Amino acid sequence: TGMQERYRQTKDESIRPDEVTYGTVLHALAQAGMAHEAESILDSLEDDYNAFIDRSESEEQSLIPESVVIPGLTIYNSVLNAWANSFLRNAAERSESLLNRMKVLHQTGRNSGVDP
């Protein structure tokens, strides 16, 4: 996302997006029914989080840096709301797929805070 890119380029801590920032943006996207955009942000957050988890498993590092946002239940719910408000034909299937993804993340312990 633009927020992430700007932070990565500048390393300016005052503009580092956090869970509140993402939650606010995703809430706005959900209200507008912009599901593809909301899920794209979620995918990016998941990619960053998964990359950290993979690195930490190989390096035995356990502290999560502030630059990594753990996609929590609120973030997933906002994306689900975006699909609900999108009125797209495949919204139900995409929502179900996201719920299944959340179940797997919870069950595997990859992200235990997203039990649907």
C-alpha cells in the first residue's frame, strides 16, 4: 500500500502505519464496499507477517518488530464487511474463503487471534 511504501522509503517512525491506521483504512473501504482493495491490504499485511514468522523460525527470533502489523480479528472482520457491502456476485464465496483462511491460521497457531 502507499502507506507502507512511504514508510519503507523514509523510515520515518511518525508515519509508520500501525493496526489502528490499517483498521481505519479498512473500515472506510468496508463502508464503501471496496472489497478487492481491502483484501489486497490484508494480503500485504499477511505477507509481511508471514515473512517475519518464517524468518523468526529460522533465526530463533521471537520479538515482533513494530513495523510488522499482526492482522487481528478486527482487520479480518473489516475485510469481511467489505465483501458484504460490495454487492459483487462472488462476495459470499470470497467471504467463505476468508473465513476458512482464518480458521486455518487459528488452528495451526500461525495467527491464533483470528478464530472466527
